[in-house]
Amino acid sequence: MSELDDKLPIGAEQVAEATAILQKYKAGKAALDKRIVDNELWFRMGHWKNYQNPMMEGKPQPASGWLFNSIANKHADAMDNYPAPNVLPRAADDAQTAQVLSSILPVVLEQADYEQVYSDTWWRKLKQGTGVKGVFWDPEARGGVGEIAIRPMNLLMLYWEPGVADIQASPHFFSLSMENTKQLESRWPQLKGHSASVLDVPRFLHDGGLDTTEKSVVVDWYYKKPDEAGRTLLHYCKFCNGVVLYASENDPALAGRGFYDHGKYPFVFDPLFMEEDSPAGFGYIDVMKECQTAIDRMNHAMDENVLLASKQRYVLSDTAGVNEEELADLSRDIVHVAGRLGDESFRPLQTAGLQGNSLSYRNSRIEELKEISGNRDMTQGGTAGGVTAASAIAALQEAGSKLSRDMLKSAYRAFARECYLIIDLMRQFYDEERVFRVIGPAGGREFVPFSGAALRARPMGLMGGVELGSREPVFDIVVSAEKKSTFSRLSQNETAKECYQLGFFAPQNADAALAALEMMDFEGIEKVRQRVRQNGTLAQKLTAAQMQIARFNEKLSGAEENLSTRALAKNLSGALRQLS
């Protein structure tokens, strides 16, 4: 078996070289890994563990949820604006394919449980600063037919060349996972006898600990390599504990083609706040944790102060002769004293209460954290400054949500890249025709057949006896919000009612309505313009038909005219054609 491995393009030697590259990538990403682990502790509101201060043992450890509330609100905004793809053709003969893709892409996403993937990735984007999704082809899905799989990726387990801003510029890309060693050995028998894990990976801190003695690190190694024609091919190798489990270069069907035809790493990075020379960014926890630390320290001090101020304590001299047990027992009405008791030997010890400026300072730090995160009360529906009108509150909420809209735009750009990868996988792997249940234009269910043949290159034909070659369909993807927020729906409904009340849809007002619409801008305005134009055209046809009928009536009523039955039918049919 070892001799056979040596003859294959990818063997033990190549895996050892890849492991060395992975170790170099890990060293360059160590600071990011530490920050990700720390941020997860913060999100669990267990960040007092970071201090490791023995003085804190046995004392209250308050961890207020201001930071968590800000992140939860950002996540809620993202889920309110769940994306939907719209595929547009770049050539007229691809219009039908683009329309079919627009209807079946949401079905493919639904079958891949994309809403859950979208939610999980947004949590990681807000906590860690970067959300990563993987778009793969799963050949074992659907009983071996295969299907597209979309998974949320753990940024701790991904490695790329340090210093690159785009992962596609990295010569190698590694995706790691922890899997049970016995299950791996049952699936890949060549792994038996190589159970000693040779790689270590960073892990999140768990309260109960995590036993990894029976697990091994599996490495998905993606790398780009030029072929003889100069094209850059994407190859893939899965190895564990130095043993090759699968390699596309060792597969005769893919050795000269590459693992994926699109030639890209199947991962999409979506950073929240970008950093230079890195595909990963930083998140809200990195921005807010210093302010949250100050608030928690003040909460801790105030809690202790309130407890001390509410408890009666005494300064007691050894010569006072007071019975300490009776003094500490609040149920006793009488406390015995031996000898004479004076102010020098016995007096109460009273702790000063909280000062007003202390509370004001704490509240100002809370307001600071709200400002930093853009999570002010108005964006959550709260009112201030005498604002009570619903329209005014809604307008202030819309004005205060620009940070959320900016985050959503970056997520939509990442979503469009994911859809391009999905279309490329359809082109490569959808060999058999599949049937998708979609919602038709009239709202009813339709069953649409589709295969990858519609996406593959088609011959252009002959011109002057010369073959023009082939052309591959190319599409553009426009992303819109499928599930809109309540305010967005309310605003859209109000716009529609105002247009109706102003007479925009009256056929005789078509020209004036189109002039007004040219100066307006709202979502779906093109559909409104199209409807107004149709109404105007219908009004013109109706006017022309009425004029035709009027002329016909004049001829019919004239004494000098004697219309035959054929002429009467001809005039009537002409009037009906004007209406159609």
C-alpha cells in the first residue's frame, strides 16, 4: 500500500508538506484565534473568568446584559430582512433560464436549511466579527444522487495564508474538524494504526470541559494548481493523522479537471468591520467590551455597597464586655454587657450609601455603550423627548437603523456570491433532470423541471463556414429582502394607499402620474410605473374605440347612408379591435 501511495500524486510526503504549511498558517492566525475564544466568553456573560482574580472568589460577579442586548437586536434586524435572490440574464436568449433559476434557487436554499445557516452565521458575525459559509456538493445526499449543501463554518477551524485580504488569493486553504477516531477508521480502513493525533486546534472554553482523547483532527486541504494549459485548477485533499483519505489529484476523473469547475475555494467570508490585510474582521464585542467592563465593575461595587449599607455592624473593643452572640442575634431584645459601656469601646459602624453622582456616572456609561452599538432606545420602539405620534416614532426608527442597513448590505453581497457558487455547482453536478415545486406567478403551485444542461456552454453555430465556438450563460444576481420588517411593510402599504388616493392609477392621469413617479424612489417603483403605463395605454385604446363607435353611430343615423349588413359587421369588428 505504501508503494502505491508513493506512485500517486498526493501521498505521505505531500501531506507532510501540507501539514507544515498549515502550522505556519496557524502561527499567523494565533492572535485572531485567541480573540475569538475570548469573545465567546464575553457573549456567554462569563467574562469575569478572564480576570482569574483570587480576590473575586466567593464574591458577587455581576455581568449585565447590555452587550448581549445590543447583539441580539442586531441579529433580530438580520432575520427581519432574510434575503431572496433574483437572477437576471445578460443575454436575451438566457431570459427563460434566468426566470427558472429565480424560482428554483429559493427551493434549493430551503432544502439546504439555509435560514438556520443564515441565523447561525449572523451570530458568529456579530460575536467574532466574521461570518463564514461553506457551499459544497454532497455526493451522498438523496441516496447517492447528490445535492448542494450549505454549512455555517467555525472561523477557529479555518486557515489561510497570513496577509491576504481575499481567501481566493491564498495558495492553500485549510478547513479542520474534530471527528470520532473509531468512526473514521470504520469509514477509511487505511487510517487504522494511525490514531495518534498529530494536530492541535484551538477550542472554545466549556464549563464542563471537553474530552478529545477519542477524537482526531480531519483536515480538508484545498489548493490551487495550474494545469498544462495554464488554467488554475482547484484541487482537494482530505487527510487525517498523516494519512490520505481522499485526493482529487489521485482521482482519474478529476486529476485533469479539478475538484470544482468554478476553481474557487467554496467558502464565503462576510466580515462585519473590516481589517487591513485580512479576510476576517472584528465585531461588536471587540468594540463594546471595555465599556461593558466598566459597567460590570461599577455594578459589582454598587452591589457590595448596598449590601454593606443595609447591614448593621459595630466596632467593639475587647474590654467592652459585650456578649457578641447576643449582639449578632437580631431576635434578642436584650444584650448583656459586663462592666461599663462607653463610646470608646462600642459604637456602630455605618457604611455610606450610594452617591447620586455615582449612579449618574454609571448611567452615562450605559448610554455610551448604547451609542457605540447604535442600539438606542428609539431603535427598539422606546420614546423620548415627547415623541408620541406613531409616524414620528417610525421615522426616527428608520433614521436610526442606518447601521443595520449597512450590515445587511454586506450580508447581501456575501449572499450573492453564495448564489453564484450554487449556480456553478448546478452547472457541474446537475446531470439528471430534477423537478422543483415552486410558487407560480398566479400564486398556485407549479412543478418545474431543471438540469445543469441549461447552464452549460452551447454552440454558437456557423458563420461563413467557420465555427463560432460556444457560449456559457452568464447571470447577474440582485438580492432583496424576502421577509421585511413590520415598519417596511407598513411604509410600503402607506405608499400604495397614497398613490391610489392621489389618482396615480386613474387611466386619464397616466402622464401626470408617470411624471411624478420619475421624481420618486421607493422599492417596487418599476412595477408601479409599468402598471400606470398599462392604464394609460388602455385609456388611449378606450378613447379611440369610443371615437370609432361615435363615427359609426353618425353613419348609422344618417338618412343618406344605407349600410349593408357586411359594412355593419366590419365597423363593429374594427371597434372591438381597438379595445383589444
